[in-house]
Amino acid sequence: MATLNVNGQTLTVDVEDDTPLLWVLREQLGLTGAKYGCGIAQCGSCTVHVDGAPVRSCVFPVSALSGTAKITTIEGLSKAGDHPVQKAWAELDVPQCGYCQPGMIMAVAAMLKTNPNPTDEDIDAEITNICRCGTFVRVREGVHLAKTKKA
Amino acid sequence: MTNVLNHLSRRTFIVGTGAAGLTIGVLAACSKPGDPGQSDLEPNPEVNAWVHIGHDDIVTVRIARSEMGQGTLTGLAQLVAEELECDWDKVVTEYPTPGENLARERVWGDFSTGGSQGLRGSHQYVREGAAAARIMLVEAAANEWGVPVSECSVSKGVISHTGSRKKTTYGKVASAAALLAPPLEVQLKDPKDWTIIGQPKLRLDTADKLTGVQVYGADLKLDGMLNASIKASPKLGGKVKSFDAAAVESMPGVKKVVQVGDDAVAVVADTWWRANKAVQALPVEWTGGLDYSSAAFEAELDDGLTSADAFLGNKAGDTAAAFADAAQVIEATYRVPHQNHAPMETMNATAVWTPEKCEVWCPTQNGEAALAAAATAADLPIEQCDVYKLHLGGGFGRRGMSDYVVQAVQIAKQMPGTPIKLLWSREEDMQHGFLHPTTKARMRGALDADGNLTALHVRISGQSILAALMPQALRDGADYATFQGLLPSGLDPRVEDQTLKYTFPNLLVDHAMRNPPVRPGFWRGVNANQNAVYLECFMDELAHAAGRDPLEFRLAHLQDSPKSATVLNAVAKESGWGSNDGKARGLCSFYSFGSYTAACAEVTVDEDGYLKIDRIVAATDPGNAVNPQQIEAQVQGSFVYGLSAMLYGEITFEDGEVQERNFDRFNSMRIADMPKVKTLVMPSGGFWGGVGEPTIAVAAPAVLNAIFAATGKRMRHLPLKDQSLRDA
Ligand code: FES
Ligand code: FES
């Protein structure tokens, strides 16, 4: 049994302790925005926020969460899909297949919270998600555009 | 037992875009995107196979090809909207199913999505279908008003009669139009009158990808569904001897342990996490299999570099005589390894099987092949099966194969009536790919005393894709696909889009086929990837040996292909080729999938040999450019795919087992590795070239040539990882 606060709601799930947060979100809670890409913290497709910090949820056992941790997934990033990152992404047509993008958007949103004005070097250091479609040029443009947008 | 099937009948399973968004199991027959639920109105019938228009004027365009990120869905909708003369802001899309296509005598044509054929392979009939719909809609309005069609015009889905100033909309006449006979002949618009084709329209499928709403195959959930994780023999060709189901049956959530075919086992559980944990814990005894080793196979590839047995690909003049007369003979050997496709979404399919029916939901690049494979695995007539396509989390050629569909059906068949979602772990995906073939090439060039290239011999040694996957396509044993981009013109109309654009006085291109026991596949760009490396890096070597400028040296052999010269000159000019600014630059020119492409890369290699790819200027002439901003995205994306392979990508086998089983050892580029990309979209009109694949070929050679310009060292073996870019 684990109690989680996800996107502002408190929920109880019946899972083994070692179940990664990713699979609790996807399978117990039906929040399939966070994706499985590698399961070993390499690709970032599964990125969600735990107390505002980006976390690769595929290697984050649900038992490691404190009862008060606030989890935010792509579904809860904004009410109407209008977070500055989402707006910038829509304007620049960033996604290709889109599979990596929930993780990419969550990683970028977390970076902008602690560093509202990232340089290209900051982006290189912070955003290490894999995108096999290769959207990186527009991801970078999108970060710079998102900086200028209000929620 | 058939609950799920009824719940997700065709009418309620529609993948839509734009205004309607993705809707699964929500839309009832009377509330298609085109019908906003007015209870007093019968929904409009389709105008024809390509187009449905609702009472609210929403235009639903039927898309036969698969969307995997390449933007084909939006591009095809643009083609339809152009000829239909509808309001672009009211366009949504849906996938017809392969089963419907079969039942309607393949009215939507080919579903397969590969070879950069999405638009160029279907533009004609798609546009004709839309033009026919427009003619029928206008005729319906004219009939209603009792006026001649010639006095009516249409713009953005609004039909007007000049004399009476009457107006109506497509939505109002759609059901009358559906009753009219289609026109026997249609006239397509002159490209100069296009207003939607050629515009940088935003994609129709973006919104749901930003909010987590987009449902991929991996996300699908059906009522009563169980989840499966699979493990196939880690050794090439190995089979299941036995497995101890009892050892895992009591693990949490486990419902069933099954054998899948003769080479795999799977666990079915309530959740995938539990299924996967159990399948990893399942004791399995494997039998047989091959002790294939990539390292050992190098010797066979080397043998093919000089052996007498070789298939002829292209020939001009007398190379032997020219080599005998040469002032200078230059020789070099190149090598490319196996690659996995590794799309971000691992292979998956969801199947439900009963003795009467089999249905499959899956991301596939080839709906019709998936349906045929499902029917065979289900042991049911194809008419009793169907496949519902979902957007792909990447394809790159991998999802043209149906192995994972077969497995899902094989599992579902052992649990009749229960929908089973089979999702591969990344480790499974890495171990059981259809790999980009491995080849080597021995390049030889003859230069005369004035530095002119008098002869070129390209000897390719290595794996044939067709020999393994489509042996019927071999010609007297030869695989012409191996010669992609190096073929002579006029050989066969089917490969005219993959021909060599250089003119050489004496030329020999041949292939010694050396097939490892590894299944090859079509990997984005296919054989253009390595053939461009071989040809274009060696052209650079020859120019250098001849003491000539690599741009001028190439142009001297492009006299018969002005379009190639135009894109090459454009990248050279844009990047400042020849300027004395100290930047290390490399060029590449290539033609494949019917498009003329070129690149100029700028790199920095520091003293420790650390590579930074600063910028690539790319140009493409695809004839008609349907959506320039999506072409730009495809150029950028194809560079990431191609350069990831050049830098890091390699699948190796030891004792018959894949060694790279996840992204820790099969690395992929990150944003920090990404160069700036400047894309010159240069459509010269009059033909339809590909977009998703052709530019991948020019990235790696341009970068490799730029590395030489920076360091003086030729990097001929890929990938570059673990090699020093500078001589010690
Ligand atoms: S799935 Fe978590 S980092 Fe790849
Ligand atoms: S958009 Fe397809 S993997 Fe990133």
C-alpha cells in the first residue's frame, strides 16, 4: 500500500514496494502521459516532478516517496495545456512522433523553475533526454521561447 | 465475451486530430467529428472514400499511411484540402482500417509507410479523390439551386452562385453529393495556384502530444485487458526447451505463463510491471542457436573486399585500363556496423482473439501486412480480422515488420476473449531488432597527372537486406537495393529514384554478398547511409590527393545533374565554403529517394580529440515541397538519427547474443551533441521526391570530411566512439 499526492489529489494504491513510480502512475492511476523508454534512467521519457524537481520515475521506487511528496505529471502541468513550455512547443511544432515529449516538457519545465533564463550551456547540461526523432533544434528554440511566455 | 469488441467497434475507434482530438471509445456513430451531436440530423454519409464532411462543415480526411512523427498525416491532409478547396481550419483526420480497405477493394491503395513514399507514392490518387469530391459537392449545390455548375464557384468550403449570389456550405450539400456519380475525369490544379500545398502549416497532431493525452500503443487500455511481457531466445536462432512456470505463477498479479511460438516465453499479468518482473524471473532452458560473433564476421567482410564473386551494380568504360594508366591510385577501406532502430516506444501490440474473430490495435508502418500476419497467427480468415492503427512512437522502418503483432496474437489465442497487450522491454527491443545491415567498402580511385579522376571502383562487401526479407526481389541473385544511390539511370523505373548523379569516365560498382545470420531490416535511409559515407568521404580523399578543392572536384563530375550542383553550391555558399575564417568544413552531395540533397558541416576538434559539430547547412530539392517547415523538421531529425549512428551506434554479437541491450551501451545523441542546422528547402518543381529519409545520408559524410579538415585524420570506421579523432 502506498499513499501518493499526484496532481493535487491524494490517492492510495496497492502495489509492491519496489514498483517504480512510473508504473504506478501508468497502471494503477491510469496516467499514461509519462512514458517508458528504457527503464534505467537513460532516456528521460518518464520524467515527472517530485516536489518540483525532475525525477526519472522508471527507477524511483514508490516506497522511496515520503507521504507528503507532491508529484506532478504532464497531465497536471497546467489546466488547459497552457504552461509556457506547452505554448512554446505548440507554436514551434516541436513534437515529431511525440513519444518523448511529455518527458522533455517536464524536464524543461523543471529547469525553468529553478533557472528562468537558461543559456545554451545550461540547456546542454540540464536536458539530457533522448529523442530518437531528433527534435533537439526545436527543443532548444522552444526553451528560449518559453522563457518569454507567461502562464 | 465480445464486450470489448462491441465497445470498440470501428465507428467508435477513430484516431482524430485537430478540433476533434483523439477519441477512443467515445464517439458514437452519430457524433463523428463532423456531427456535433444534433439529434434531429442523420449523420452525413462520406462524400467518397477520402472525405467525410459533417453538418458543421468539419472535413474528415481519411489517411491510409501511418503517422510516426514524419508529418505525413498533415502533408496528406494538405494535398486533399488543396483540391477539395475546403477550409483548412476545419480539417481533421482519421485512419481507415486495413480490414475496411480489403472489404472496399483497396479503395485507399497501399497502407505501407516506408521508403519516403507517404506523399510521393500517393499524391496523385489522393488529390484526384479530393478533386472528385469537390466536383460532386459543387454539383450537388448547383442541382439544388437549379443552375449550371459552370456558374458556381467554391472557396474554403463555401459554394457560391454568381448570378443569384446564393451561398451554401459543403456540410449542407454533403449528403446530396454522396448520391452523385463520381466524375470520370478530374483536372488537378496547376501548382502555381496552390494555396495550401507548399505552405508551412502547423501539424494537425500536435496538441495531444503536449498534454499526455495522445494514446500510443503502449498506453492503450481496453476493458478487461491483461498485460504481457515477453522474452525470446537471447541467442540467435535459439529455441525454448523448457520453462518452469510454477516458479513464477505465485508472483503478484501473474495470470498465465505461456510459450510463444518456438522461441519465446511470456508472462501475462494484471499489470505490465508485474508481468515483466515475472518473465525476468522465469527459469527458461534454451536450446540450439548460433555462436555468431561480430568480431569474427569481420574476416568474412574483409574477404568480400577483394574476392572474385561479386554482383555488378554499375559500370562505365574500362576501369581496368584506366587503373593501369593511372598516375596515382588511391585506396581506402570503410566500414559500418549493425544498427538497431530503437524507436522511443518499444514494440507492442494489443490483441483479442475468439474462435470467430481477431482484432489487433498497434502502431504499425504497414497496416495491411499487420492484418495479414494477424490473420495467419489467428488461424482465421482475413475477413474475420482487423487491425486498428495507433500513432507510432517512432518507426524508422522497424514497424514495417509484424513480428510483434504475431506474438501478441499467439498469446491472445491462448486466452480467448481476453484482450492482451504485449509490450516489449527495451532489452527485448534491442535484442530482437531487424538491424541496419553491416557492410564494408573498398574504394579505389585512379587519378591522371593533372589530378583528374579517371576511374572509380566501389566494392561493397556485406549484408543484403533483400536476400533475407524479400528474396523474390533479387535479380539473378543480385540485390540492387545494396547499390542505393550508386545505380545507373535507365536500369529500372522502380530504382530510378536511387541513381548515381556523378558522371565518371570509368566506373565499376560491385557487391560481394556476405550475409551474417542476423536479420537485417530497412532502417531510415537504408543503404544510402553507408553508400554516401563510402562515396562522399572517398571523393574528399580523391580531391585531396589530386590537390583540388573538394567542391570544385565534385562539381566537375556533376555536369549531367544540374539539380545536384545547385543544392551543393547552395550549401557551400551559405556556409562560407572557401573563406579563410579557420573553420573546418566538409561537404557531401547525394541523391536518394528521388530528392537532391547536400550538406556542409562545420566542426571543431580540440587538442584532446573532443568533437563539436558546430553547424550543418543542408539543402534539399524534393521537387514539390508540400510543407517546408515540416521538411526542416525532418532534415534536423534525420541528422540526429544519422549522426547518432555515426557517433555511437553499433550492435555487436558475442556467442550469438546482442551485447548492447539498452541506451547505456547503445547511446543516442543528446541536445548537447546537436549542431545548429540551417536548412535550405529548394523545390524546383515538376517532380515528387522523398523527405523523411534522403537527407540522413548527407550528415555523416559531411561531418567526417570536416573532421579531416580539422585534424588531417580520416575516420573510416564507424561508429566514432572509442576512437581517437587525432593521431597520438
Ligand atoms: S524510461 Fe525512465 S529514463 Fe528512460
Ligand atoms: S518526438 Fe519522437 S522520440 Fe522525440
